[in-house]
Amino acid sequence: MKPILNLIKKTIELSLIFFYIIFEELIWGKFIYPVKNKIEKIISKKINKQIQKQNRYVILFIFLLPYLIAESMGLFSAILIAKGLIILAVIIYVVKIAIAAISFWIFQNNKEKLLSIYLFRLAHTKIVDFFVWVQSTEQYILIRKKIKIMKNFFKEKIKKVKKFLLALLKDTNENS
């Protein structure tokens, strides 16, 4: 019975690590940060100053509103994918990313006040601890190394194809 429980535990652990890496690589790295940077440019400093003047619970509400909307949209996207409505799910998920970026921006600019709320700080600490745990596992470290190797492999292949195509174009232009 114990080997089966260990297998289940390892399977769940590997699944969490796999999904975390995909989320970290694709969603955060490629979408959220660029969208967040655009939103920071759009939202003026006046709006930020107005938010920062507010009571910490008002800021919590301002943070939670787009956060909960974004998370609901993510769940809705998953449901749509399960129903086979992939294009609609992707569109909703892209909008979700923009809304999540707003809540991320609010958090970053009001972190001190938000973390002064005990339950918020407790939840934040637990989430950060979870991410630290995931990133410290052997599986995570191994998978990250393999992803780096794969990225480098594909970069090299793309460089070679690009070099080949440029040489081919050069030969074609010289022969014309």
C-alpha cells in the first residue's frame, strides 16, 4: 500500500511541477510581464496615487475585483476547452491575462498596505512558500535544465536554418 501512495504522491508532485513550469515559462514570461508593462504605461501615475491614498481594505477590494474576475475567466476557459471550444477559450484567456496584469500591477504598487492585512499576508506567505518548495525540488531543477537544453537546441537549429536560407537567397540573387 505504501508504494502505491508514494507513486500517487510523486505523480501529483511531478504534475504540479510540470504545470508550474509551463505556467512560469509561457504565461508569466511571454504574456503577463509584457501586458503588465503596457498597462503600467496606460495607467497614469495619477490613478496610482489615488489608489495608494486609499485605506488598505479599499485597496484590497480594488486588487481582488480584477483578480477574481481573471481567475473566473481562467476557470471558464478551462471549461470551454473541455467542451472543445478552443478558439473561444483562447480569446477569453488572453483577456484574462490583461485583467490579471491589472491586479498584479495593483499588488506590486500597493504591496506594503496589502501585506499589512493579516489574512492576506498569511495567504501570500503560503503561496510564496509553495513556489519556493516547487522550485527547490529535484524534479523542478532537472526539468528546468532539460528545458534549457531544448531551448538552446532549437535556437541553434533555427540559426542554422536561417543561415542556410540567407545563403540560398544570396545565391539566388547572384544568379539572377
